[in-house]
Amino acid sequence: MFLNLLKKELKEILTISSIVLIAAMSLMYALIGQSIGNIEEEITKKPSIGIVNLDSGRFGLLVTDILKQISTVLYTGTNIDEGIKAVAESGTALLTIPEDFTEKISSGVQTDIEVYWMLKGLGIMDSVSSGVIQNLIYYMRNEISKTLMKENGFEHTDFVLNPVIRNDVTFLKGKELGNVSPNQLLDTIFPQSMMTSVIIMMLIMTAGGSVISSMGLEKENKTLETLLTMPVRRSEIVFSKILAAAIAGLIMAAIYMVGFSFYMGSFSMSSGGAVIETIKLTVNDYFLVGILIFTSLLCGISISMLLGIFSKDYKSAQTMNFPLIALAVFSMLVTLFKDFSTLPLALKIVTFAIPFTHPMLAIRNLMVQDHGIILWSILYTSSFAIVMIAVVSWFFNSDRLIIGRVKTRRR
Amino acid sequence: MAVVEINNLKKFYGTLEAVKGISFVIQKGEIFGLIGPNGAGKTTTLRVISTLLKPTSGDVKVFGYNVVTEPEKIRRFISYLPEDAGAYKNLTGMDFLTFIGRFFANGEELTKMVNKGVEIANLGDRIRDKISSYSKGMMRRLLVARALMTGPRLAILDEPTSGLDVLNAQEVRKIIKDSVKSGVTVLLSSHNMLEVEFLCDKIALINNGVIVESGTPSELMKKYNSQNIEEVFTEVIKCS
């Protein structure tokens, strides 16, 4: 009988139109990801520039040679207007070496290089290339310094330019992470944490929305009374709805995440090998994250079902999911900007009480080997889900589901 | 043993007393009609008997099982058709009957049950169409078929011909009458007095949560010196 109910629920939730809709969203993300390209590729790609060299001296020639080696030169000449025209279409910048470049450097006077930026837009990816040009100028400046030092009798130019090497050791929650800077750590953790948060959001939107809609449809189609008089335990009806929503949610989230991973891939950067080794997650860790996502999903679905009980019809059910999404957004924003341990006590309590917070924090906690908090999180979310399912089952056994809200009886 | 035994049933919705201590008994093989004006407490009574609502007080037994303590046992023997019932619109009529049938049988027995449902519904090839494309009459026939195909020992039908045209209503009445021959006991509510007179072996008139009169249609017509149940109904309601 349970399978009969489950099959009916899945048939109701996993319709062709709902799958096509989520697949279309996934495809859209994938296309956006493909069209904006990869940030790492952008950074490692040779920049396309134009060079206007008005200086015929040795430093002017040196700079031109260096730039030619490390970039794709679209224009070399002495006319700024022509240079701008040449790089306007596909170049990043036009570098102009002034007439007195060599003369000033040789006489110990600081000189300048004019950079005409060809900014294509104000998006994140549009500004990546300007960072590459800045690195180019930094490299060029070092080469001039080395030449000057050699002329003044310095042998170990690399040493003089960089006499101190930074060695990072980061302490996080008492754990020592060697050869890792906080920035490297965040670059590694952020995409994974972000991904977990997005998965949770998607699961709640799809699975929670499905179960609320299912309740709304039962009421709108007037099928609930028939279902409740079938020879099946009410708890089986409740559990079939929850399980069907969980299965449908996982399928839809998986389809969605394929596209979203392409999108996120555009912004991901490979961190140093040392960083990954230090905080690498094991198969067991991912298993724990999986359990935590599932228990949180059960919490979300059972809350949705409870909200669905109060819906009048399909239309009113649609708006019932908003408070749940708001809770998930709250958890995501709080954990995105602050670590749980550094939150004020009141905010800590509120954030902890929201079951969706736990999987969002799981990746970070596992990266610092904090397995204890993960087990507590699993215990909390499981208990929360059990209590919520019991409450929903109680409502299914009460008159409330049939007659709606009534005024309390005066005695 | 009586099929349904109700003793001093009361049901409150918050402060509103919908049913005010009613009592009646339904015997096996009877078609028992519960009739009364809108808001009299008919649907509430039917919902209590079909284990959807719990009584505030009083004793309600179906086949000797208490509706409060043994609802799951009762659900094995009953079939309830609500007045404004619907069906899953994403399913075909056939799928819907199969879905319901699976709660009661499987294998060959299920096939027989569904075939019986198809026969009762009498929708022809439309039984394989999506329910969303059905007219109100087709939907009601499907629901009556759903309620009777499982061979319930007690069929609780709330306004079984509600919204049907004359021909469809007549067909449904015939189906109900025939089902009794196969051992089904029927409890129905109706506004249609002709229907009640035609179908019911016994009737109870309920008004404002109280049973104001009960008996066989002929007994009541004799008692009130009336030509039909409609006149009895008008007289009783006027006096109560």
C-alpha cells in the first residue's frame, strides 16, 4: 500500500513539465557558464595589447621586447590614435612609452607609462583582464630594476628585489594549516560551501514546493477525504508524501546542479596543491555531508507539509513555501559572511535552530576535522525531522485537516 | 449485529455544536437515508461514521468497532463518497480505479475489482482519458464506481447524485439499488426527496443537529398523512 501511495505521489510531482522546467534552468546556467568562460583561463591567457613606443632609447626597446614576449601584441607603432583603434575591438590595453622614458630612468628620475584601458563592461569577468595587465606592468618594472641593478654592480638581482619570502601558517579553530594563507583557504572553501548552500536552497525550493503543492492539490481536487478513508495508516500517507518529495527533490536538484556546476566552474580557481592536501575531504566526510543534507531535507519537507496542511488550495499553497525559503536564505547569508563560532550568541542560537544551517557549515567543519559538530548536527536535524513528522502525523489524525481552523470552544 | 450504532453523538466545531446528541441504528442490507436542510449536520455525521472526524462525545460503532479507538479496522469495510469529492486529475479514469483498488486487492482480484469499476462507471473508451478532461457527470460516475467497486460492507454516500443530469442520476440510483443485492449496506444523505423515497428502506430527518423523525418512508407518509416524503420533510421541519 505504501508503494501504491509513493508511486501516485511521484507521478504527481515528477511530471514531464516539471522536469523540462528544471532541465531548462540547468541548461540556461550551463550556457551562461560556457559563454562567460573560465576565470582561470582568462588569467593565464596571454593578454592582447598595443604598444606605442615614442622612446628610441634602450629602456624603451627593452620594455617593448619584454611585452612582446609575454603578450600578444596587436599594434606596435608611434601613433596613439591608430593604437587605440587597433586594440579597441579585441585588445585589453594600449601601453604608451613616453619620449623621455630612457632619459629619465638613466638619470634616476621616476617616469611613467600611460595605459589606455579597453574595458568591455563592468562584470566580474570583464575586469579580470585588467588584473592581468597590472601583473604585466609589475613584471616589466622588475625587469627594468634588474637591468639598473646590474649596471650598478648588484649581482643577485632576484634576491635584492625579493629578499624576504613569506611562509604562511594559518591557525583555524586550533588546527594548524601549514603553507596555507587565509586567502588560499577561503578560495578553496568558498566554492564548496557556496555549492552546498545552493544545493540546500534548491532542494528546499523543489522538494518543499512539491509537497506543499501536493497538499494544495489534494485540497483543491477534493481527494484528501477519499484518501483518508482508505485502509492505510495515516503515517504511511504522510511518509509517502515526504519520501516522494525527497526523491523528486534530489532528482531535480541533481539536474539543476549539473548546469550550476558549469556556471560555478567559470569562477573557480585551482588553489595550491598544499592547500588541497591540508583540507582535503575524504569519502567518509562526503558521506557525512550527504547524510546531513538528507536529514535537513527531511526537516524542510516536513515543515513544508505542515504549512501545506494550512493551505486552502493549490494557489495558496504556492505562497506557503516562501517562509521556508526565507529561512534558508537567512542561513546562507549569515554563514557566508561570518563563521558560526564568531557570531553573537543570540544570532548563534537562531542560526543553529534553523536546520538548513547545518549542511551549509558542514564542509567548513569537516575541512578542519571537526567531526564532533557534524555528528551533533546530524543528531539535531534527525531529531528535528522526527518531531516535525510526528507533528504532521498528529495533524493527519486530527479533525484539523478536514475542517480547517476553528474557534476554540468556550467552556 | 447492527452495521452502524450511534448513541448520543455530539460534535462541536469550536463553539458551534453541529450535532446535538443524535442516536440511530442501521441494520445489514438497509439503504438508510439521512435527510435534512443545509447545515443540519448530515455531512458531519457521515464524516464521523467514516472515521474522518472524531466525535466530541457519544458512542459511534461500525460493525462493532469504535470509530475513535479502531478507525483502521473500520476503514477496511467502508467506502465513503463525499458530496464534493474529486479525483486526481493527472491520472486517467482507469489509473484512478487501479490506484484505489490496490488498497484492497492485488493480482487477479485487483483486475476483477477494476473491471467492476469500469463497468459501474460505464464511461466507454473515455475511461482511458485523463480525468481532467471529464465532465462533472462523468467524474461523479467514476467516483460512484470507485466507492462501490471495492465491495464495501458499508457504503457511505453523501449526495450521490449531486450535480448529475436526470439520466445519469437515474443510472447511479440503479447502481446503488443493485449493490444492496450483493450485500452492501448503504448510508446516504440527499436533498432529493424523490430519490430518498425511491432508494431508502429507512430514513432519519435531521434538523439543526437533532434527529427529529425517523422510520420507513411509508410509515412516515402515513404518520403525516402525506402523499410523498417531500411533504413529510416540509411538515417535520416546520414543526421542529
